Amino acid sequence: MLPISYGTAIVVFCIGLYTILSKRNLFKTVIGLSLMEGGVLMLITSSGYVPGGVPALLPFAGGEPVNPLPHSFTLTAIVIGAADVALALAFIIKIHRRYGTVDIDKIRGLRG
Amino acid sequence: MNPVLAIVAPFLAAFTIPLFFVFRKKWVGTAVILFGVLSALTALFVAAGGEAVTVMGGWQPEVGIALVVDSLTTAFLILASLGFSASLSAAAETFGYGPWRFYVLFFLSWAATNGIILTGDLFNLFVFFEIFSVAAYLVVAYPPRSWQAIEAGFKYLIFGTVGALFLLIGIAYAFMATGQLNMAILARVLPRAPEATLSVVIGCLVVGLFIKSGTVPGHFWLPDAHSSAQTPVSALLSGVFVKVSLYALIRLAFLLFGSADDRVFFVLLLFGTVTLCLGHLMAFQQEDIKRLLAYSTVAQVGTIVIAIGCASSGGVTAAVYHAFNHMAAKMGLFLVSGVLAEDRASRDIAQMGGLFRHRPLFVLAFCLFAASIAGIPPLNGFMSKWFLLVAAAERGALIPAAAVVAGTVLSAAYYLRPITAFFGPAETEPPHHRPHPVTGAIVALLALLCLVLALAPYIGPLKEGLLAVGRDTVNGARYIERVLR
Amino acid sequence: MRVHRNLQRLGALGLSLALGWWLWQGVTISPFQGITGPAARYIHGTARDTGAANVVAAILFDYRGFDTLGEASVIYTTVCGVALLFAKRRYRRSSHGLSFIVKRGMALLVPFILLYASSIIVMGHLSPGGGFQGGAVMATVTVLFCVIYGSSFEAARVSPKVKETIESSGALLFTAIGLIGLVTGGAFLTNSAAGFPRGMMGHLVSGGTIPLLNIAVGMKVGAGLSTLFYSMVKILEDPTESSPPEV
Amino acid sequence: MTMTRPDNLSLTMIALALVMTGASSLFAGSRDKEGSRRDLVPLWLFCLFACLTALASTWLSFIIGLELSTLSLFTIIRKGDEATSRLYLLAQLAGASVLLFATSLGSSFEGNLPLGPVPPGLFPLFVIGLGVKAALPGLHFWLPRTHSQAPTEASALLSGYAVKMGIYGLLRLVGDPSPPLLLLGIVMALYGVVQALLQHDAKRLLAYHTISQLGFIVAALSTGTPLGRTAALFHIVAHALFKGLLFLSAGSLERLYGSRDLNGLGRAGRDAPLLFGLFLVGASAIAGCPFTSGYVSKIVIKSALTDQGQAVLGLQLAGLGTTLSFCKFGYYGFWKSSGDRPEPRGFLGRQAYGAMALLAAATALVGAGPLLYPLLPLPEGTLLAPKALVDATIPVIAGIVLFALFPGLFRPRHKDVADVENALAPLGRLLLFPLTLLRLSHTGRLRAYIALIVAALIAIFHSL
């Protein structure tokens, strides 16, 4: 169970990285970033897994609760990630207005 | 004074400025100034209060989030408040108080900076890094009218987000391996983690901080952002923002990685040397004065990373001392070059002829700052370079030390170009002229700061303080004991 | 050209796989030995320390409330920044919305959405949910306004200044609660030790500062997200600007 | 800066600095341009920093003084030629950087490396660092150009004092006999003379003679014996005075006729006989004619090197070349009159003559001094011994005879002779090429950048 979830998380992370490295569309870059973040969050959440655990709501009915700490991290990190994505999209709108394109390889006015 | 106030004061500023805008538009300027003074004073009081540990919510350090003040924190709090105050005054003169959202972002980044410096919790560090970075992307992109600003802000955002992700992975692995987040406790339990986990933790944290601080290979955003941003923002980026990430690197290196292995410090030395060389060599080829300064910042970041990589108290002393020197000099350089570039309406060095006649004091200040950065004796840059060289020699890091001294010659070479231009023949058209009284005053104060810092090794308390920073920081056990007492 | 692109993809794949391999190496999978560290304290101490029933909420708003302040500030920063990015231009607001039926249906739905959002916010310490989630639901109301009635209606109903005020007030409320804790309890964001009533576990009034902080965060996030949407949508509604990016 | 109670060496250097700066500022003050008073500030700043350098007690404070004096000289040279001043500054900074690096290797946070002999492992680095200042062969690339392009007062200070600061460092550094350094000194002495013979620019010719004479000093101090050190110090003083005098007279020629090219001069002997006289004082001293300061110092150097027969032979050869080249300078610069040579355009003030007279008097005093007061640790009567007289006279006579026999051989050419400095530009271009590549690699492609970061991360994982 646990190896599968960790493995999935890492696979999602790698897909995100691959997306960033190989796609030229800015939106896809942002999607890649979200995927990477999702992978990391899955990793964190998986680490809170308890066999047969119940949600961490008092009173713990029916057994051991799962680890609540990763959940709180994940909540925090999700919000932060959402903020990042929102900002990135706002920048893409501005970039599209300036450059008329969302091709990442064409947005290189600053170099050298 | 409770350390948290150093974080809360700028937060309060950021949260109230919109209310002032909605209800009392005229007071925004006053509020910005007052909150600026308040934030700087709070941070300085916290720094002056000496060592302290406080835990949010009154819990034990393991349960809550601890804020820790020790000598390293003190040094960087002072650095941040000096830098932010200088930049705020320059921004107030350059932008006026119309763009109040800019000031909101400014204070948010100030709060986050103080948060990064004070926090003793790894996840909290990440959260503050995010506030800090988001605010940084936006102040770089201000005003969002020029394409350079937008492109630089966007690239900074992508780099920053990737860096934050690496930081998050590092923190996640550290948490997965130990179940702890307090840095003091982690310093105890993390070395027990398996080898592979440890290398993921250290590698990801190091690379994340490399990206945030502009160390090779994460330096690509830095020249774009520094050269595209407005002058006060460039000064702030170079003077404070980069240093904050280096603070985190110092803290984590000696707390979490120090116990692990010597190889971490080898990596720091290696990448620091590469950064130093690349920064100098790239600055050598720039035509744009702000880009030149930006690449020089890259080189100086490399210098500080080398100092950290020396893994000794002397190295940390050199790093902190150099951070201060670079803050004073590079902020001054950016402010002066901003004024001069405005006079010529161009950032091209070739266009800057004859400015010495036009603004002699600014140009002389430029020469002073440039000499300080290049490490010409007996200015402050030379003193910290000497500290660094001695630390490197003690560590046996000969190639980095040789790179540092070679960098002196290179940086003298490329700083001579704008200086020659300033003193050279004037252009035909008369330059624009707008008085810059506030910027002038700040530049004068920064020049004074440079001179004071140059004397630091000869002023007993300052020297003792600098050495104490190194000793306390390297001694991780002392930190752990103080937090967990 | 094609070869070049394929090579690029191959390189990207290689790098991703290599990084994934190292991350996989670093994962430690040991047999479960019980929860240790601060998490154990949270599980066993929440009832005693805070009086909240939702352990995650207790961590978010009490034990590690400072993180939450920071996290809410990230949103605050983003909202402020997006507004800054799109400021200083007069965009044409659209005032035509969707059909009458949809508008009426929306009008009927709005109170229930608001009620639902409020319940998520104020019950955050008792059940899954809280300020962020409730705030997000709250923001959907303004989003729906924009979509169904057009952005000028939305701007007239809930003016940007009102949102600004609510957002900042929420943030200030959070800080003020923290400062009260500092004054009476000796540390920032102190909960029951600073005299906030712990209440009976499971009751609405329980958990000390946790519901208050939830409300503060709800204000901040609700107003912030709707500002975010509004800032971004007003540019897309401008016909001169809205040529969709070719993908 | 950490200071020391000055010993004789330091005091001599300070006195020399004062005299040289005084003469230079007199000469500079006589220039018929406005603003010359402000021009004197860097000169006296140089003097101040030179004195601080001489008083330094650690290598670190020595370097600080060295770099400060370099900076003040840089501001003077800037007025002569911008590009040359940059070359000077960068070359000196490079030397000081090597020195700083070497010093840091020997220092610790507890204590700085004291000024004096260093651990043997660091010795070569120190020699390289000081060698840039003292223009050891190969490291002299900056010297001819700087000396010839700088304003005359700066040339006099450069040759008279600035290069001596490197020699002063070497004097402090060398405690034991050092055969490689002796070899370097001989090579320097000969190389400088050969190059000087081929020059047609008066100041450039003098610059190469500076290298040659520094070779004498390096050879003397490489013995490490007290006698050798005294000889070196004596020659430092003697050379500073007469070379300063020669530079000032070359500068006077330039001021009078607007040219330094020996092809275009030749009537100064009649137009300004006093100048010619002063030049002859300097020239006879540098050639080592008996009873001049150069004679005394060369005798002492030779007696310090008595057991090194080949070295003495090399120095004699260098002396021969020196005579030849000053015959050439005197003949073509002052005497070879022909009707078509231009009239003097400028004018030499009293101050300029005063500056040269000061140096000439000092030269004469140093030449006569040891005869009057037995300051030097030489056996009684060595200076007047026939062997010494013969030794000193042979190169002088031979030089004059050779010059008289083959005057065509030593006629000034019209082309410059290649030296290390000519390699600088191609070398720079060669080094710039990879730099351009580096810059081109910053393509602005975000994906490539991120790929690089990931690759670095993986590399770090491997190394951890």
C-alpha cells in the first residue's frame, strides 16, 4: 500500500518535471509546476498513513487516528501552491499582451 | 522585546495600508513612513534585546513554532532593517505614495524576511520563503508597464517556484524521516536518518536555496530581475533579498548538514567558486550598467557561499561581514547608477560620459562603492575579503581563495569601465537633471556605513561581535541547547 | 529540427527519471511503529489544550497558527500583486450576463451558498473545513455574479473597496487575536492560556481562538479570492484585449 | 595597519620617498598649466602611503600601503594616458592579489604574517607577487609602457620609488641565499639593457634601464648576506636619485621640443646646456663612472657577489650596454645637431631646474658620501683600490669606444621592438573568446535553465 502511494507521488512529480522541461506552452509549464507540487503533497500526505486509521476528528471512533500533521502541511502548501499558480497565470496574461505568444522559447528578451 | 513583534510590525503595516487607502487616502504616505520607522525600530530592538527564544502559542519548542534570536539572527536583522529602510526611503522618493499596493508588497516582504531570519521551524521557514518570494516577484515586476519587468518577474516566478518546490521536498523528506520540524530537534535526530534520505534532504534544500540566492546554476533569474526592476527594488534585491537566502543557507548548513558530512561543504565550495567566476566573467562583458552590477552581485553571492563552505567560525564571520559590506556598497551602487541612468535616460555605459561634471558627489560615491566591492584596501570589501582568505587558507581551500583574489582584478577591470566613462568627455546634449535629495542622503549614509564597516576589525565591540557570530553559528550544540532548554 | 526536439524530449525524460530515481531512493518505508514526535502530542493533547474536536484545525490554528498567518499572507500578497499587475488601466466592464432564467436561479441559490460557506467557516474546529475552504466557497458567489450578471454588476454589488476592506480587516483580526495572546498569555497567538474560553468539546463555542481565527481567515480568503478573480476577469472582458492565446 | 619601530631600512626608504616626491612635485609644479596645485595632492598622498608601506610590520599592512600608493599613482598616470593607467592599475592589483593570497596562506585569525622571511612553500608566490611590482622578467609587461606614457613626474616616481617598493618587499623577504633569484637578476640586467639599446623613445629607453638596474639590485639582495642587502639598499637609493634625474631630463626634453623620439631631437646640448650638464651627471652615475653614486653601489654589489664569477661577468656586460645606450641617448638626444631640427617650443622654469638640481646634488652627495664617511661595510680603501677602478672603468671606456667605432649600429630605429606587452592584446582576445561563448550560453531559454538546475541537483545527489 504505502510503496504504491509513494511511487505514485514520485511518478506524478516526474511527470510534472517532464512537462516543464519539454513543453513550450506557458500554460503547460504552469500545469507542470502544479503537478510537481501535487506529487510532493501526495508524498507528504502518504507519510501520515496509519494502517486502519480513522480521520483525526475527536473522539476517534473506531481506532487509531491518522497522523494529522501532514494534513495540516498539505492544507498550507495547497493554499500556497494555488497562490503561486494564480500569480503565474496573471503573469501569463500580461506576457501574452506584450509578446503576443505563450511560447516559452520566444519569450527571451532578456539574455546574455 | 518579544521577537515576534519584528514580524508583526511590518505585517500590520501591510494589513492597514489598504484600509488607509479606502478610508483616509491622504494618510497613506504618513502611514508608510511611520510603519517603516516602526518596523525598523522593532527589528533593531529585537536585535538589541540579545538572545531569546519564544514559542508561538506558548507551547514547548517541539509542539509550537519557535522564534530564535542568536547572534547570527541579530546580525541579519540589523542588515535587513538597514537595507529595507534605505530602500523604502528611496522608493518613497522615486514612486511617491500613489502606488500603495507596492508598499503593501514591500512590507509583506519585510515581514517575511524577518520571519525567515527569526524562525526556528523548518516548515515555517518554507512558508515565509513563499511570502517573501511572491512579494519579490511582484516588486520586480513593478511597474508592470515595461516588458522587461514582466518578463523578469515571470522568470523569477518560475525559478522561485521550482526552488520552493525543492525546498518543500527537502522539508518533506526530513519530516518523513523524523516526524519533527523544529530545527534544533532535527539537528539532533536527522543524522540518524538513512544515507539516501539524508542526501535527498540536503541536496534539495541546498539547491532550493541556491535558486533563491542566485548561486549557479540557479542564478539565471538574478541579472534579469536586478536589471529590469526599478532602482530602489534593485537595491533591495541585491542588498537584502539575496542575503536572506544566504542566511538560511548558513543556518541550515551548520545546523542540519554540518553534522552530516564534510561533503556538503565541499559542494558549497565548488558551487561558490563556479558562481564567483561566472559572475565576474559575465559582468566583464556587460554594456548595461545595472546588468553589470547584477552579475557582480552573482559573483559576491559566490564569495559568500565560498565563505560558508569554509565550514569554520572564521568562514561564517567572513560571510556575515561580507554580507554587510556587499549590502552597503551594492545598494549604494544601484542607487547611484539609477540616478545617473535617469540623467542620461539610458543604462548603456557608453552613454554615460561626462557625468562627473554633472553630479560629482554621486560619481565619487560610485567610485568608493566600486572600490569597496572590488576589494581595494583599506575599504570594507578588502577587510572581509581578507577574513575570507584567511578562513579559506585555514580550511585548505586554495582554489576558491585564488578565485577570490583573481576576482578582485577582474572586478576592478569591469568597474573601471563605467568610472572611466563618468570621468570621460561629455556627450553633446546636456543631461536631464532632477534633484534627488533623499537618494543623495541615503547614498551618503551608505558611504559612511562602508567606512565604518572598514574600521570594524579595529573597533573592539564590532570585531568581537563578528567573531561571536561565527563561533555561535558553528556551534550547533549551543543553539540546540538554548532552544530546547 | 524534429531530431532536435526529440533529443530535447529524451533529455527531459532522462532528467525526470533520474531525479525520480533519487527521490525513490530517499523514501524510507519502515513498518508502522505508532505516531511519534509532535504529532502524537497533537493527537492526544488537542482536547485538553484547545477544546477543538478537529485535530487538523487545532494544528492549523493553534499549535501552528503562525504558519496559517503566513499562508493567509501568501494569498494576501498574491491578491495584492495581481491587482497591482492589472491596475492603472480602465477596462470596459461587461454588463450583459446570461439569460433571465439563469439569473433568477442564481438569485435563489446565493443565500444557500453563503449559508453553506458560513457553516464551513464557523464549524471549522468541529468538522473538516475551516476558513480557507469556507472562504473559497464564499468567493464562488462573486464569481457566479461575474459570470451570470457580468462584472459591472458584481463590481456594483460588492465594490472592490469593500472587498479590500474585508480582506484587510480579516488579516488585522488575525493579527489582533495573536497580539491579545501576546499581551495576556505571554506569547503570540496564545489560545486558552491567554484566557480564551476552551468551551465544551463539540459545541459551537469551543476551541478558544480557533473559530475566531477561522472567521478572520474566511474574511481574508473569501474577499481575496474574489478580488483575484475580478482583477483577472476584467481584462479578459475587454474585447480589444481578449484574443485568446493560440496554443 | 600595524606599524613597527622603524629600522634603518625603513628610515632610508622614507627619506628616499620624501626626496623623490619633493623633486617630482617641484617638477610637476613648474608646468605652465592651471590647476597644478590640485595635481600635487595625489603626489603627496603617494608619499604618505609609501611611508606607511615602509613602516608596515606585517605583510598585510604592507599590501594595504602598496595598493593605496598604486591607486594614488594611478590617478596621476591617468592624466598621461587613460589606457596605460588602466594597464598599470590592473597589473599592480594582480600582483598585490597574488601577494594577498600568499599572505593569507601564512596567516591565521590569531596572527598576521609578520613582514620578513616566509615559510619556504610560500616563497615563490611572494616572489611572483612582488615581482610584478619589481618588474621581474616576464612580469615586467606593464613597466615600459607605463613609464613612457605617464606624465614625467609620475615616471620619475614610478622608476624612482614605486618599483623600489617591490624591491623593498624582496629585501624583507629574502633571508637566505637564493640562486634562482640571482639568475633572475642577471637576466633582468641583461634583458633590460638589450631592449634599451633598441629603443628610440627616450622615456622607454630609460624604462628598460630601470629594469636593468633593478636586475643589479635583485642580484645583490639574492645573496642574502648583510653585505648584499646593504648593496641592494645602496643601489636602491642611488638608482632612485639618478634615474629620477634622468627621467626629469627626458621629460624636460619632451617639454622643450614636444617629442621624446630620439630621431627628432639633437640640439638640446646647445639650447639648454644646463640641462645637458644635469643629464651628464645622471648618465655618468648610471654608467658607473668612478666617483659617482653608481660607481659606489656597483662596487659594493660586485664585492657582495665576489664568489659568483659568472654573475659579475653578466653585470659587467650589462654595464657595458648601459654605457652604450647612454652614449646613444646623449649623442642623439642632445648633441647630434643638424639644421633641420625644430626650435624649442616650450620653456623650462626655474622649478624644473631646481628639481633636477636637487636630484643631481643628492646623486653627487651619495657618490661622495661613502668616501667622506665610511658608511659601507667595505674594507678600507676598496673604493679607491686600483682593481675596483679598473673594473668600473672597463665597461665605460669599452662602451664609449664601441659607440665611437660603430655609430651606425646604435642609431635610433623607427620601429618599436616587440616585448611581452605586445602579447597582451592577442592574449586578451584569446581569453575573450570563451567569455563570449559563456555569454551566449545565457540564452534566455527557461527550459534549458531549469534542466541545468535539475542536472546540478542530480550531480549533488551523486556527490553526497
